[in-house]
Amino acid sequence: MSARSRPPAPPRERGVALLVAILLVALATMIAATLAYHNAMTARRTIGAFSYDQALLVTEGTEAFAAYALQQTYRSQPSMTDLEQPWAEPIGPTPVAPGVTLQASLEDLQGRFNLNNLVASDGVTVNTQQLNAFRRLLTLLGLQPQWADDWVNWIDKSPTPPIPGAPAESAYMEMDPPYHTPNLPVTSSSELLALPGFGRARFERIAPYVTALPVGTPLNVCTASPYVLDAYLGHTEFSADPRQFAKDRAAAGGCFPTLSEFETAMSNVLSATPGAGGATPGVPQSNFQQLFDQKSSWFRLTSVIRSQGTEFVLYSLLYRDSNGMVRPILRSDTPN
């Protein structure tokens, strides 16, 4: 029988053939879409990995530039670190490569309250002067001074809380999930979040004023916040009008307050037993030189790199030794 004389396929067979053709087209479309998606994701991951590596290289270059600025400042003013020196000037945003921009700034971390100073280097002895200052700082910021006692228990080596009322080790083991206290100096101020009930809101309030540096690192009065200065003074003097304090510091054209000015402000304030709210005034003059200084060794570099439409923020902890040499100690994706 010729093709022309062949009878047409039944309607049911034609419907099945059409359905099979539709399924094949749908399957091919799904395969093509999946391949396109995976290719796009692979390309995106490659671009992201390249951009991140590029950001790290830019950060390393920025660290070298910051180290040079800190070294030059040390050579010209080895006994002074203040906010009028060249290192304190932010950079950028400025292009550093095609499609890549950099914005960077240096901060003197010794202008913050050092959380590790609440316990002496032996890990057991509580530094009551630092403890009282931290209580006052919390009070000035509208937080409960009791958190200072809890923090002492977090970093001290004693098996029992050295301050009555502070959480014992068992309190942390009852958390969900349970965890131990470190019982040693910390490397990040964000460990305040581990205190039961401290919370993100309290941490964001205090984060700009605290840091975690080696035990015994003094406070630089030239770069310290007015709240931190008043925490040691024991009364409101610099933090009463922070804007005026900023104007006075800018007008000084260098260190403000100087060590001598800060010592004079403190000279009429006597040490006393902690009172309500932790508002204990004063620091004994015999310990003044151990607690305060006019120069700094610890700095934090913040590098903001924008590359391929993506922003990377990297933080570098820099240390300047007694010879003025600077080296990076730690790099992190988070500021605290």
C-alpha cells in the first residue's frame, strides 16, 4: 500500500504522540535551565572567590601603608599618640585597581576600656580600680553595673565567683546549649554576649567603648572617649557635653586631655568604697602611671573594599612595638 493510500492515524495515537513531544520539550527545557543555573552559580562563585582574594591583597597593601604611617609618626613623636597625627586621617574612597575602590581608617584601641584589665596577670586577683571604672562606664551608658561583676567571673581563674552574686560555672552549664567560662583573658569584646541575658542591644551600646587587649595595657587619655575618661574620674566632667569635648579636643590641636591635665582633674577625687550604681570616684595617684599613658601600641585598621559590585569589610589588629615597628596580629571579618 502506498504512503498516499495509508489511512490516517487514529485520534488517540495522535494525542499520545503530541503528549510525548510536549514532555520531551519540557524535559529538555528543564535540563537546559538546570545547566544554565549551575553555570551561572559557578561563575558567580568564581567571581566571589576572586573578589575576596583581591580584597585580601588590597587589605595587605593597606596594612603596609598603615604601618608606614604609624612608623613615621613614631619617629617624629615617639612619646605621643593623638588624633591630630597623620595616621588618624581616613583614606578614600579611592580607586586602587579597575573596578576596585578602597576606604580605610585607623582607630587607636587604647582609647577604649580594656576588658582584660579587670583581672591581674595572675588570673586570680581582681583589679578593683579597673572593676570600679567598668562599673561606672556601664552606669554612664545606661547599663546595670552588675555586668562588670559577671565579666570578672567570665575571665578569672577562680573556681568560685570572686564577687558575691556573680554567676557560677554551673549557671553557664545550665544554658541551652551549655558552655564553660574561658577563665582567661579574651581576644574579642563580643564575648560579652556570652553573659546570660546581656543581649545584642546592650552589646551594641557598649561596643564602641570597650576592647580586648593584653592585661596591663594602659589607657591613652589623648584618644579616649569622654565616657571612658569619666569612668576613671568618678564624676561627669568630659561626658557631660560630648560635642563640646570633641570641639575642645580639635581646638587643642594634639593631645587632649594631656596626662598632666587628666591627673589634675583626678587629683581632687579620692578613692572610696563602691556606692550605689557603681559610682565610685577616683583612682589612687600611686597607680596613675600604670593605668594611663599618652602613647599607644594597639590599633585597628578597617578596610572597606568594593569590587565587582560586592563590598568586603575587613579588620586588622596592628601592633606597634617599642622600636616603632608595626606588624599585623589578627585579621577578622567582624569588628569586635
